[in-house]
Amino acid sequence: MGFWQSYCHLVWGTKYREPLIAGDREEIIRQSIALKARDFETLIHAIGFMPEHIHLVISIPPKIAPSDFVHDAKGLASRNVNRESAEDLGHFSWQKEFGLISFGERSLPDIVRYVENQKKHHYEGQLWPLFERLEPVPPR
């Protein structure tokens, strides 16, 4: 493939927004997503975790549909969590929806910083609402 440059922010949540990402599950999810990123030749710039959702800043090659990457990353992560986690938090799964925002290279450092500091932003209530959105906008 020739030259390409793309940046996007992804966010998706656990099924019913249950707080199921805790303990060793965070690392299992991180490793699972990293494996899928390698398979899809996708570059991960940052991953941020909250108990009921995750954020990713990634560069996806144009030959890959973002929905394909998300589908496969979610599937591998949920399978691995259910098989490998020592945490007794119940069955792990993701909701179907996800949010995606594309952005320019100039915004990359700020968005990476936002994603890497998810817990702090949530604790302090300093969220970027558009970057927390998972569900589609209802028709007007």
C-alpha cells in the first residue's frame, strides 16, 4: 500500500455498561487489542480504560474498515477475558455500538493525553462529551 495517514478515536462499552473492566481484565483486553492491531496493521497510539468502557487512539490503514477492526478486537478481548481472567465479575461482553471520531495529526498529542488520563478526567468531571459518545444521534 502507498502512503497513508489517518487518526481516529474509538470508544466502546461493556454490555449494559456494567463495570466489568477491573483487575487482570484490563491487561487481558490491552493484549488482545494489541494482537488484533498487529493483524490489521493498525497502529495504537493510546488505550484508556474505565470500568465500563475503553478508548483507543489508533491509525487504521484505508484498506481496513474500522468496524471490522472493532468487531474482531472486541471478539478476541471478550473471549480472552472469559477464558483467562481470575476476576469473578461475571460473564464479560461488549455492547454492539461504538463511537468513532477522525481527527488531524495536529490534535494527536491532546487526544492521546486525554485517553491516557481517562480515570483522572472522569474523577474530576472534565470530560470531552463528544469523545465519550457511544450511541448514535437520534434523528431530528
